[in-house]
Amino acid sequence: MEMWANIPSDILLSIVKRLILANDLVAAAAVCKSWRSTVHLFRNVKTSPDIPLLMLAERSKFGLYSNKGNNKRGFFSLLDRKTYYMNLPQTNRQRCHGVGFGWILTLGLDLQIKLINPFSKRLVNLPPETAFVEPMYPYHCKPKKIRRIAIHKAVVSSNPWNSEAQHYNPNCVVMMIYGEYGFLTFTRSGHEAWIDVVMPSYVRRCPFSDIIYCRNRFYAVNAHYDVIACSIDDRDVSIVTHVAYIPSYLDMLSTKYLVELSGELLMICRSYSYDRTIHPETMTRSFEVLKLIKDEETGYEFVKIESLDDHALFVGQSASFSLSASNMNGCEGNCIYFTDDYSLNYTEKRGSGSDMGVYNFEDKKIEPFYSGQSLSYFSSPIWYI
């Protein structure tokens, strides 16, 4: 024990920085007093993993599904291809969405909405689902279905927790796509209600498919090929501007995502094959990526790009993000990593979660990155970083 206690502080800090999950930090803190002090200091700063993790669907001890749920959640690492388990009772029977900055938004059968950080175990309460302005659910919609359809996507503008003040960050705006018709709504930590984003008359009223926080504004794309930008001022007034139209030649049935790459806004179009005899496991067929550029005549427009260079994109039920493959994080460059977020898959007999893989931009092939099976009737695997 003395040998471990006498490790130089700089080497010890380097060791602690390489730990992936909070459980690893707990184990390190149990080694000795000097390790515990280092881990305590580091946990006040570290609030998210350094590598992309796939948060697996909840599973029971004896099968894929359980009415009682499970307090343990598995996190699959792309770096070492291992699954790490963490005790997270806060996610038991919850629908989960990765929102960025190491936080996960949850919605349970009690219709309470919360933000949880699996690393620090901190919890931030948000207004409940019952505080939505216009959810427009089907008639007599039960909590089980509300849990599954109420929230389509959620993102945050900044870290929801202020580490210096040891308090939630009142400047953090949480925005989401909600309800049967995919409207935009937002709130802040400490608020009691959700506030709908008011669209100008020239933006057609239709469901939004994705949102992202980029360049100090929220960006969203809807089903009618509109991309809008939204700023929230100090009075919680939303200011919406139209940015660009999506090219009409794109697949109308494709899922659209927005992601930031090196300060630029990209749009990803995910096309599907609905013939299960051809694609029995993976419905996703192909991807197209477009970049928003400035045009002197039309303002802004999206143009198709053919390569992501050494970058990888991550899309699915969580907030989309990009990483450089040169940072030794386990991902491959010029690829798109995707999880299953096709809503109708939840109604399948075995649940949702099989449509996952990695799309290589160069050879246009799709390969699996996770060899196991992780299915759910209400919350399939999500990206967490």
C-alpha cells in the first residue's frame, strides 16, 4: 500500500484522467488517502467521458425486458470494445436522451423530466411533461405511450451545472422537440414551465426532426425542408430566423440531423430500406452529408460534401456530435456512427435497437460496431459523451 501511496501526484493525476466511468473513480478512491484526494479534486472537474460511449438499453437479469427495471446500465466503449457497468437507479424505467456535456435527460412513467450526470451523479429537476403547452397526443394517451413519444430530441446550450458555485446553471437553456407534432419548446433550470418557440409566419408549421446548439444559437430542421436559427434572450423570448432550405432532390423520407464540425453546420440525411428480406437487421441504407455555405445571391445554402476527412459523426436519439479520429478515442475517420431512433421500431415485437452501425463514407458500406443485442420498447441505446 505504501508503494501506491507514494506515486508522484502528476503521474497519479495522469492515471485518474484515463478512467472512463464513475465506478472506476470510486475504485481508485478506495486505494488510499492520497488517491482519494486526487480523485475528489478530479471529479469536481470531470463531468463527461473523454471517449464516445454507447449507453445500452435497460435489461433485466433474466432477459431483455423487465417491468421492474434495472438500476445498472451498461456503457460500451468504442476505444477498447468493452462494456462498463454503472449503478444508475435514476435511469430505471426512464426514456433517456443524451443532451451533451455529459448529461442525460430522462422521462419516466411519473412524467417527471430530469437531467442526470452519470459521472458526478448530480441531478437537475426540470418542469414535468404536464407543463408542456401543446403536446397534442392521441386521445386517452397513457403514461407508457407518453414516455415513448413525448420527447423526440433534446439539447442544452451549456453545462447545466456550475462547478464553481456547486449549483445548477441558470444560464443553461434546455430545448427539445416534443409532442405528437414535433414542436420546439425550452426552459431553464429552476423554471416551472416550458415555453414554446413562436414561429414566424414564413416558417411552415410542421414537425421538427432535429436540433443542435451551434454558434451561440439553436438550429433546427423540420419536415418541410426549413432550417431555422433560434436565439433565447434574457427575458426568455425566442427570436427565430430562417436560415436555408434543404435541397428538394433529397429523399423526403430520410431522417435529417444537424451537427457541428469544426465550427461549420452540417446536415446529415439518413435513408432507409423498408424491405426486411434485404436488410433483416439494419434498416439504414445510406447517408448523405451537406454543408451550410454562404452564397452571395441566395444568402445561405446547403451543398453536398464527399468526405469527412479524419472526422466521425454520431447520430441517433441523442444530440448529434462530431469527433476527430486522430484523438485516439476509438472511432474511425470518414465514418458516421448511428443508433436506432426510428420511432416505429418501438412497436415491433422485439422492440427498438437493432438498427445500429457505422457507415463508411469511402466505400459506402455499413458494418456493426457493437456485436451484442440491446433492445427496448421505450428507450433504445443512445450515444453518451
